[in-house]
Amino acid sequence: MSTVRAAGPGAVVGALGVVFGDIGTSPLYAMDAVLKTTPDASRAVVFGATSTVIWLMVSVVAVLYVRLLLRQDNHGDGGLLALLTLLRRDRRTSPRTRRVLTTLAIIGAAAFLGDSLITPGISVLSAVEGLEVAAPGLARFVVPLALSVLIALFLVQRRGTQAIGSWFGPVMIGWFALSAGVGLAAVVRQPEALAVLSPHWAVLYFAEHPHTAFLSLGAAVLAVTGAEALYADMGNFGRRAVTRAWMLVVMPSLLLTYVGQAAILSEGPETGSAFYALVPTWLALPAVVVATAATVIASQAVISGAFTVVHQAGRLRLLPPAHGTVRGPRVYLPVVNWLLLPGVILLVVGFGSSAALASAYGLAVTITITVTSLLLTVRLAQSRQWAWLAVAVVVLCVVLAVLVANLPKIRTGGWLPLLVTLTLGTVMYAWWTARAKVRAASRALELPIGEVVAQVRARGGELPRPDGTAVFIGHDHQRAPLALRMQLENENSLHRRVVILCCRTRDSPAAGTDSTPAVDGAGADVGVWVVRVSIGYDDDFRPREILAAAALVDPGLPGVLDASYVLSEARVALEPKGLRSRARWRIYRLLDRFTSHPADLLDVPDATTMIVGRRVHL
């Protein structure tokens, strides 16, 4: 069931500003890329290519994302990893199937992060290139100006975007009004261009130019870039607001713009931008300004999406947890921000134009959409929604065709997102599998909580109990943290008051009513209390706040204002056999070395926090 949220004008405008920046600015470069693959610019070819773009947009965005995926939410949360948690949580999913689905999701998430490198560059470049039309003498400043805009965008990330965020919606409304207006003007001059809304033009195009039309699918996918944001940002605005923004504003504007481009292009070949060919000379410079502002918003949405994906992946143990800040629904991760910035700069300088970047762009987007479509078909099959499953399978076939059509791009720039996807996917898979092995080995060394209490009770006065309170933090509701066993066996002592805080992360964004901590005082007679709590993967684990809430549940819980915190740490000791195994463990150790300090991630005081480590043999 989808979470119902208010879908008033404010929510719709907010969705326009955050969700639709990328897909809304696709007319700046999509038709240019498509027409580069066509044999000529005849009326039939232009109409056929435009009809292909429009119906691909309808199939992928309107049907796949708006109609199907927006209804597959995890307690209101959306996105590829949220869909994965739904699949993993289903009891009918076998462990082997969970492993396959998680691997697929890793590939999709890695492709999305690769897309996050390219989107800011191609979006801003395509907008600033309007200077070549508005003021040809400034053409040499296109790349420097684009770099300046992008650097400024990344620099403001650490300060948050709430102040400018309130302008996102109005700016995007201005952009959609501009693009729809210039498109409508062209349609009024040549109303026969409305014929491209009929799919028969796409059918004729494929019948007369099958090879070219098929390859043009690889460029047509640029018209659906940003579709993943529809699903990923559903948790911020709700399904109704996103759907209404698409149906009432975005889709009509995009249709008018693409039909207008078909009208102007069918009059004769254009050597410049198809979008700026729609813009009158007197409006060219203001259009560049509005387009640049819109592409900055599109870039911001993708960058924020990268933060969210890495944050969610860390909570789902697909990546190390990254230290960052959460400002309302928005996550900021410094390490991701400063890794993206040099990558985007290198791409803009290396490719130099949006047309050159277009070859590298479509492949990463298509991989993400393909993985999302595959996971959706599994979800619909699980829930036995046979009618919608049939629709999803048809759309999946279209998406797979687009994926195959993108493969020739590997030679002309597509190798870049493919390389990024393979690299990041390998890193995520290595961390996920290695971390699972380490966690299983650590759990085998941990003692059941009842056994720990029994040991303390049996040893009675023989066990030294220095004064004070110690909080041992673990992640299993049934077993005591490894540090507690080591304290008993190696130090042969235990604080007079011990609180075992067991936190379990659920496969849902928020724990809801389950977030209330439960206090088990069965060992209170020997000074041992157990506090159990569940959190969602989007929730912050803050031990001090949880223990304060637990004290309200059970006033007998000892105060932890001056408590010491004890964390467990496992160090891997093994001699891996085989190249694959050695590579995986080297990746794991490298990532583990740069993982944020546990005290920073848990927000516990450094001065009173102790990390107890043990070598785990695998």
C-alpha cells in the first residue's frame, strides 16, 4: 500500500522543483542526439524519430514509473534500493533468490552513481551552449562558464540548499512554461506536426529504416533520463503529488516541446540545437539563463540522489556507512560530494560538448532502468498482479531493446559509464559479501544474552565489579556484543551496571511504532539490563537518545549520563586462495580502513568510548 500524502499545490510545486529537473530539461539534447543517428532530415524521418522519442517516454515514464513503480513503495519510500528491501522482506523469497536480486540492485545502484557523474556535465553544457546561438562571439566561453556553474553548485552542497530550494519549483515552472510556449508557437505555425503523437509514424520509421531506427533507440533514451527520480523522491512528496506534477505540467510541456521541435526540424535541417531553433532571437539570451537555472536544478537533484543512494546502501550493508548530515529529507555526504566534483570537471573538459557526452550518457541510464524493470517484474509476480505483470513484461522488452541499442555506444564514450558501473559494482559486491562473512564469523563468537546473564550470576562475588555504567552496543536482539564476552573472559571484570543496547536495522525506511525501545530487566539483580530497539534504514542510530527514551519506559534503568560506551570490532585474519578471493578481501580492507570512526557514526562521546577488537579467522 502506498502511503497517502497531501497533494496540494505546494507539494506539486515542490515535486516539480526536485523530481523533474532532469527529465524536464531533456529536450535540450535528446532530439539532437537522436537526429545524429538518422540517415537524413526528411519529414518522414523527423516525424518517425520524434514519435519514437514520445512513445518511449510514454512507455518508460508514464507506464513503467508513474503507473507501476510509484505504487511499489516501502512504507512511502521509493527508489531501486527500497524496491530491493520489499523483495528481500518477502518470506517467499529464498536466500539464493535474495542474493541474485541484491546483486542486480548493486548493478543498478552502481549505474545510477555513474549517471550522477555525467548528468551535471551534460545538463549544464547543453544549456550554456545556447550562447552559441544567442551570442556567437561568446562560444569559446561555453566550457569555462559551465565549469564555473558546476563548481559553484558543488561548493554550496556543504551549506545545504534549503535557501535556494524554495526557488526550485518556481524556476522549473518558468522553464516548463518557456519550453511549452516556444513549442506551441511552432505547432501553431505548422499544426500538421501534431501527427507525430500517433505511433504509426514510429512504426513506419522502423519499417523503412529498421537498422537506423533501432540504433536511434540508444539516443532516444536521453528523453527519459531522470525517470528514476520519480520513484526515488516519492518518499519526499508522496505518490499523488509526483503523479499530478507529471500529468498536469511536465508531460504536456514535454509533448509540446517535442512536437514543436518536429515542426521546426521538418522545415529544413538545423545545424545547431533543436531546442534553441524553437526560440526567437529576441528570447535567446533569457532562454539561456532560464535553461541554465533549470539544468542546475536537474544536476542538484541527481547529486542529492547520489547522496541518498550511498546513504541507503550503507544502511543496507552494501557499502560502508559514510559520515554525513541529514537536513530534513536531504542527505549530505562530504566524501561523495568531493569525489563527484573532480569527476564531473574531468568529463566536461575531456568531452567538451553535450553532443560528445550524449554518447556516454544513455548507457548508465538504461542499465538502471533495466535493473529496476527486472526487479519490478519479480515483485509483481510475487504479489500475483498478473495483468500488470503482463504490462511490465512488455515494457521490459522495450527497455531491453533500448539497452541493446546502446551497446554500440561503448566505442564512442559508453565505455566510461560502463567502466564506472563495473568498478563501483565490484566494490559494492566485495564489501557486501565480505561483510556478511565477517558478521557471520563474529556472531558465531558472540554469546546468547541469557548465557551472559547466567555467567555473571554464577560467578557472583568472584567477578570484580568496578563502579560505573557501561553500555555495550550490538546489532542482534538475541546475542550479546562480542566486546562483552571479551570483557568477561580476558579482563575478568565487569562494570557494576551494564546496559546491553541491541539495535536491529529493518528493511523499511522507518521503524514506526517499533522504534519504541523495550527494556528487559531480567538480569537487573546482577546489574545487567537489555534494551532492544528497531530502526529503519533511513533512521539515525543515536544510542544516547534511545537510552533516554528507554529510561521513560523503565525508570529502573540506570542513568547513562556518565556511562562508558563499548563497541565491538572484528579484524579479519585469513589467507585467501585465488585471485578473486584476494581481490575481494583487499577491497574490503581498503574500505574498512577509510570507514568513518564508529564513535562519529553513532554520535557517542570520544572521551568515554572504547573499541574492543578481536581477530576473526575465516
